[in-house]
Amino acid sequence: MIYTIQGLENDHPVREMLYNLLPTEIPERADSAPEDVDALGVCVEQVGMENCIRVCCVRQGKQACAERRAPISDDAEQTKRARTHAVKTAIFEAVSPFLDTVPEWGSLTGVRPAKFARSFMEQGYTPAQVAKLMTETYHVSAARRALAIRSAGIAMDLKEKIHPNDISIYIGIPFCPSRCSYCSFVSHSIEKAGKLMAEYLDTLCGEIVHTGEILRQAGLRIVTIYIGGGTPTTLSAQQMDCLLQTVHQSFDLQALEEFTVEAGRPDTITREKLLVLKKHGVDRISINPQSMNDAVLEGIGRHHSAQDVLDRYQTAREVGFSAINMDTIAGLDGDTPESFAHTIDTLLALNPENITVHTLAAKRGADQHDRAHNAKKQEAVRQMLEIASKKLTAAGYAPYYLYRQKFMAGGFENVGWCKMGYECKYNVYMMEELQTIVSLGAGGVTKLLGTDGRKIRRISNPKYPYEYNVSLERINAGKQAILDWAKSGSSLSD
Ligand code: SF4
């Protein structure tokens, strides 16, 4: 699709909406569009104290136009935000008459729809008023509004209980037994990068020890720990034992409420490793099948079967884990709504406390990143998510957090479902940006939350293990920012 713009210096919102609405077409900017060609024209003009946005879409000889207005205020950022929203909504309104299926999130883009809903609820809007706004201004469907508003309510409840000195810790283990075809994380298969692992663990323990000292000096309370990846259980039982001993020796865990380790791939889970986790107080694990269909698992490069998932789950229960999450993905190649329903039914029969339903995203960096191919799965994914929603609701699970990613089939979302009282606090704190998260390991991004709860300062560790392994001194020096932030009472001056 060709597009032209006038009066708008940044075409990012235009491209983003076109990708959302017409994911099989590549948006191309042009100075002008010939009359007989499918094209979108966006024009922004100042009229009094408003920006007036006019969008016209021509497709197969037919035309649809939309107009939106956005207020101009003294606050440049606010003016820009209002204009961007208005541009996106006008594009949505001009293009959607030509679509067979309209995206359920309407013109709402961004990773955190619940945070968006919460921002209004915290200003005093009732859930009904937020629902009205999401419908009338952003064209969000009833199901997606309900999801965002429910998750926003859970985040608000958790936020009320957060103590000003509370923080969470994330520890990353960027290794996996093999690489899944859809994965875009910086995760290294142990076949290729196994030799880095021992050195990685030494560096990580060095970072944990130093961070523990900083947190102690800063008087911060660790309330949740999340060890993710990659696949943390790629570590041997001895390596895991060593890591968790360092965690216990370095951090004051008196206020700890939740300790999660993503066991993830069933082909890395052994009774011995689970016993090590249990011994060190880990109370929540993930065993992630993604699919319970062997052909689908093979197609995405997972070296385990559905039976392995059942066996490892059984072992985890025998070892005594009473909070288990299981991840699934809607839209994997070779999966159908019927076979996805089989996955959900099989997991429900196991009765885990949490089930997370992801939507496949065609992400850059993944082996499988064909956006057009992914976009064609929109209807199948919609059916899969509906099946999951109905079955999980009927079985007593409820959604508690969600997030979106770019290039998801149908523009849908990832949703964490749980039984009552089993919400993973870390997931909500992190996704809703409710609390400071100190992240350790390669690719870790510490997010210090300012006093206003909005401003965030990021401190990034080197992304790749080979860079991380040689940067401990610099990484540890960077931790001074945590101490400065805590001593200033969470102020984030520029
Ligand atoms: S197990 Fe997870 S992190 Fe590892 S390659 Fe597969 S999707 Fe990526």
C-alpha cells in the first residue's frame, strides 16, 4: 500500500497502523499517488487550537475517508500524543471499511493495553467509562475491553499493597537445549554456546554478590524473584544449586513473597533439578509445552514430545510444587483450532494453577518470521483464542495480565490465566511497570521507577553472553545508579 503524508513529520504511526490493518502488504511512502492506485493519504492541519487529521483510503476504485481532531495544548508531549492517537484512529476508520476482519484492538496499539485502561481508572474513570472510551475512541471489541479492564483492576489492587522500598529481581539464563523456530530471544543453544555457560555462571554470581551488597546499602526489600531465560533448567543440577546458593547468600530474602523459576522446556527438567529448586525455596515453576501435538512440536524444533510434558508435570507434583504455569502458543505452524483445543483440554486435565496463552508473533530474529504467512492465520488464531477463553473460564481460570507484541497474527495478545489466588505478582509488576525491577545477567534491563510512578530509568547489561562474560567490572560499577536512586527517594532527575 502506498501512502502520502502532509503536515506530519513522523510517519511511524502511519506505518504502524498500516502494518496492523494490512499485514500482508508493505507500506511504501510516496510524494503523490496516481489516481488509479490503491493508496492512503494522511493530511494534518492546524485549525484554531486543534490539529485536524483527514485520512482518505482508495482501494479497488472505491474511497473511504475519516476525520479526527486532537487538541493542541501547552504541553508539547501531550499534543503529540493526542495527534498520534487521532492519526491512528482516522487511519483505522478509513481503512476498516475495506477489511473482511477488523482487528479486535481497534486503533489501540502498544504493548500494555491494561496499563492504558488503568491510566484512566487511576484518574477516577469507572470501568464502564473506560469501556465507553475504548469503544468510541479506539474501536476496541467487547472481549478485548473486558480483558484490559479486568487486568487493570488486578494491577490496581496489587499496586495498593506495594511498599515504597519494594523491588523485584530478574535473573536471566540465556541458554536453551535447542532453538525454537519462532523464538527471537537472545538465547543460545547449548550445542553452539555451551562452553560459555560455566563462565557465564561465574560472571552472574559475581553480579549477584555485588548487587546484593548494593541493595543492602540501599535498604531495598526484595519481594519477588523471577529466574527466566532462555531456559534456566539448561543449567545442570549442580550449577543450579550453586546459583541459588549465591542468591540466598547475597540477598536478604526476609520479605520475599514469590520465587519463580521458568523450568520451561520439558527436555531440560529432571527430578534432581526440581529437588534443587525446591530445596532453595522456589515456589513457582513453568513447564511450557507450547503445544500438546507431537507433529507441531517437531515442526517448531522442540526436542520433546507431549508425553514428556505429562511425565515432567507428574514429577514436579511429586516433588511438591503447588504453583505450576504452562505456556501455550496459538498460531503455530501445523496447528488447527481443533488440535489447539486438544492442547487446552490436555492441560486442563492436568489442572495447573496457571496457563498462559500466547499468540504467535512473527518477530525479527526468529527463524520463522514471515509476517505475511503469519497474518494469514488471523481467523484460525481468533478461533483458538476463543476456544481457550471459553474452556479456561469454564474450568475456573480467569485472565490476570496481558501484553501485546508487534506482528502478532490478528494483532491479538498474550494472556496469563490463573486459578483464584495464583496470580504471578512478578508478571503483573513487570508488565504493568508497577515496581522497580533489578535485572541481572546478559540482556538484563533494570528499570528504576521514579517517584511519580511514570518515569523509568533503564540500565542495560550487555546483550550477549560473550560480551557479558567480559564486562563484570563495568556492570557492577553501573549498579551505583540503584544506590543513587534509592538514596534520592526514587527521584529520577535528568
Ligand atoms: S525454549 Fe523458549 S527461549 Fe528457548 S529457544 Fe525455545 S522459545 Fe526461545
